[in-house]
Amino acid sequence: MQTFIPQGSKWPIPFILDPYHLSLDATVSFIVSALLAIMINAEGQAMISTILGDLRPGAKDRFHFNAFLHLDITGSICFLVAGFGWPKKIDIDPSKFKHPELYLFLSRLAGPLANLLMASVAVTLVYVMRALGMLPLVFLMVVGVNVTTAVYNLIPIPPMAASTLITMWIPEESQMLRKAVNFAGPFILVGIFLAERITGEGILSPYLNPIVWKVVKVIVG
């Protein structure tokens, strides 16, 4: 899995924890960045789905801005294995939308877009700290993890945002198939990237990491 090291940083992007060479600053920064990525992704989906019309009773409970309440077991494991992950699935009712399929996709897409916004905010702090002569390692980690999470949402496997374009076309009478795809998706993703770590052979990362590098280089400069 190829990575690059941004100017002024000692950490590669995409960042993956190495259990044989752990450092306290890198580990803490990565955990904080992953929690931020999870919270921002989940709340972005909740906000846009609400704006687009999912106003049913109880929907407001999605807005608690507590990353720990958004933790998903397989999503958290994927952060450790691959440097990206996902929050617990946000409950969205497409029947509340004027245009169900389009608005559902936009709601799911809001997650990775929120991650890019978080990365942009962190970049502002990177510039400020550089101007003060400080090394903004933590904020560079926030940038890297959020950009990685956003870009890897291009994978068309649930629960990634791009998978909505596929699962929405499964006929209503095939609900069992839709449920099976949604259930299996997270395990498939973890399996793919665990295989990458064990074998050292890229499966999906060689196609996505160059996009991550380019986005980080553009926004960090």
C-alpha cells in the first residue's frame, strides 16, 4: 500500500497504524482524527436528510455530536486496518423525501462531503500554526484521515456512499437481497483491506490512494 508524506509532516497519508512501530503522538492523533471523521460523516448525513424532508418524530435524535454514539464495530476495525472507516448507519426514511432516490443519495453523499469540509477547516489551522513556526502534526492527521474517508466512499460497497447508487436499484420486491447486500458489505470491505495488510498486495488502495494524495496536496499546498 503506497503512501506519501506531506511537507512538514512525519506521517504518511493514507495513515495506517503499525502495531510493531507505534508512537504515542501518532496513535493519539489518529484516534482523535478517526473519531472526528466518524462524527462529522454521521452528522452530515443526518443534517442533509433532515433538510431534505426526513422530519419524522425521533429523527432529531441523530443530532448528538457524540462520536462514541456513532461508533460502528466493523467501521472502527476498518479504521485500524485501512486508515478509513464509517459510522453506525444513519437511519434515513426515503419515503419522507419528495424525490426518494435522489435525496437518499444526496443524504449519504453528505457524509464524505462533510469529511472534506472538516479537512478544509483543519487546513486553516495548519496554515495558522505554520505561520507561528509550529509543526501542525495533529491537524495534518485530521486532514489525512478525513480526506481518506471521503475518497474511499467512492467504493460501491455498502456502507460507502457510492453503494447507494447500486442498492437503490434493487427492486422493492427483493428486500431480502438488499438486506443481504447491506449486511455483507462491511465485512467484505474489512476482508479486502485485511487481505491487503496480510499479503502486501494492493486490491483497491492502488486505485484510491493516488486520489487521496492529490486531494491532500491540493488543500494543504
